[in-house]
Amino acid sequence: MTQDAKITIVGAGPAGLACAIVLARGGASVVVREWKEVVGHRFHDDFQGLENWTRGTDVLDELAVAGITADFEHHAFDRGIVFDPTGHHHRVRGRRPLFYLVRRGPGAGTLDRALLAQARAAGVEIRFGDRVQDFDGAGVLATGPREADVIAAGHVFETDMADGAWLALGQDLAPGGYAYLLVRNGRGTVASCMFTKFRDQAKHVAATEEFFRAHAALRMHNPRAFGGYGNIRLPRTALQGGHPVIGEHAGFQDALAGFGMRHAIRSGVLAAQSLLSGADYTTLWQAELGPALRAGIVNRWVFNLAGETGMGFATDRLERRDAGDLLHRVYRLSWLKRLALPVALRRYRTPLADPSCNHESCDCVWCRHGDHSQPAMSQSNRKRGELA
């Protein structure tokens, strides 16, 4: 890469903006092209968790090393309550933060808005409303999920509840997934995170909110509906047309719980480093992200096999041990997980392909709001191959 060459990043999500920041601070000329009119367009000021267990380092330290400042609103949670499928509560905690609560969307204080400001401060050119038809030279693809393997739907609201984090398991609340309630400084987010039965979204959201009213004294004022979706896959190279593919465009999301922000940002950093140094991007992400992604696939397969009985066993273990340490071990690719991986890889796509969501008379968040047509790329880029 020559110093005067302009690098194009398609997509202004956390992955694309993190990549742009690192590239610009490394001396590259960078343009980010985003076909929506604002940053964080898929989100609605809802709370999300920036997980802190898949790697041995704290995620905020990881960002700092990459040159990304945590100047977005965030709050560390080192404890919470998990309900097993019988409704019994388990108090879990860790010696370090289990996750950092952040807000998503175009508003002030959100992760998306902060990364946008850092990119601009680094000299990145941002073009909104720019649906990419063609680009020449070096580029990175970061356009977000192409499919929905998991959806989350619920409400953001105002509340007089005390701060807290609650998670509930059970097929009635969240088929194949979990329900969650997050409250901080008078704001809250409640949602069902579903891996299947998307067509019954409204029923599961209603059941989730009723459960938290009964078990966590949920009180919502001025609720606003929201929803989101995620794409999970394990690519071979994460290259398309010779360009690095990052974030959810590559499918870099945890197959068990659907967490993806940390993977997205890290993949953006790795893509930038590969372009600046000439290192092989596939080698970089396979070494840093590959083990946790593969462990997540095995975890998902075991979760589906274990059912609600296994959920009860898992929540009991979380309560009895340091939750952060236990989760970190769960996401290590042990020799046993390596043995199970070929079977898990063959089977894990099946439960993620939701037969109820066929875009015919389906009112789930993916059918209503999903980006079902990928922005067109140049003919030359298409000829050079799809995502591998």
C-alpha cells in the first residue's frame, strides 16, 4: 500500500469506524462510505453489553492499545441476576467487570457516535447517503449482517428502578436464546433475544415483559419498541474480492449468545493492521478471533442438546463460581471442544435457520427492517469472488 493511496471502507458501524481510526492514525488516507444517512441507524438508544470474558485482557484496555478511546458512555457490571427456566434466581458476579453497558444509535453518548467523532478527528472522510456501486484500490467491507440468525425485540423506556442487570432463560421467553433487562440511570432496555421462532416475536416479547414484572418488579414509562438482528457464520478467509471483510458482514458474532461488538471492533483493528503492515488478514483473525468463534459454535451445539435441564445446571455453576472466570474457560477452544467441533460445525447452522421466518406474512424485526438487498459492488469486485 502506498502512502498516498486512499483506502475505502464500506460501512460505518463499529467495525468499519474502528478500522478507519487505526488506518488514519497509521498515516493512511481513508474514506468511509455509508449508505444510510446517520451512524448507528439500526439501533434505538438501546442498552447493549460489551462483553469482557472471551479474552484475558479487559476490553477497554484492548481498545486503548489499538488507539481507540472509551469516551462513549459506559458502565461496568460485575454482577447480576440470572433466572433459570423454572424461574429460580441465581446471583452471579465476577472479580472484574463481566460486561460494560453501552448505548447504541445515532444519539449523543452512544458507542456509534463516539467512534464517528474519533474517526473524523483522525482525518477520516465520512460520506453518508452513499450507496456504494463501485470503488477502486484497497478497501474493507463492513456493511453489517446479511442474514438474521438471531433477533432481539423489546422496548427501551424510562424507569424509577434501581440500576441492575437481569437475564432469564426458557423457551417460552426466548426460544434458543435468553431474555434480558438492563437498567441504568433511569433508562432501561428489556428484550427477548431469539434464535428461532421469529414469527412469534410479539408473543415472546410479551412473555418476557410479564416475567420481569413478576420477578424483577419491571416498571416502564414511555416505552418505545425496538428491535435488532445478527448474522453468525464462520468464514474460511473473511475475504471478498480480495478485500478484508469485518464485523457482522463476515459473521463475526458469538454463536451461543449473539455478542458481537467486541469481535466487530477487533476485526476492524486487525484489518487495518493487515493493510498497514502487509500482514495476512486471514492469518491475523484466525489467530485472534478464531478460537473463541469456534468455541462459540460448540457451545451453541451443546446448549441446543442440553435443553432447559442443561440451562438450570449452567446457571447453578455460574452462581457458585466466579462468573467471569467460568465464562472465559467456556470460550477457550479446549482439546475436547476441538474434537467436538466437526460435529458442531455440521449441525449448528440447522437450528439457526428459522423456518418460521420466510418473509411471508411474518412481522418479525428482520422481515420489517432488515437490509435484504446487499449494496451492489463493482462488476470487477463481484467477479473476484463472494465472501469465503
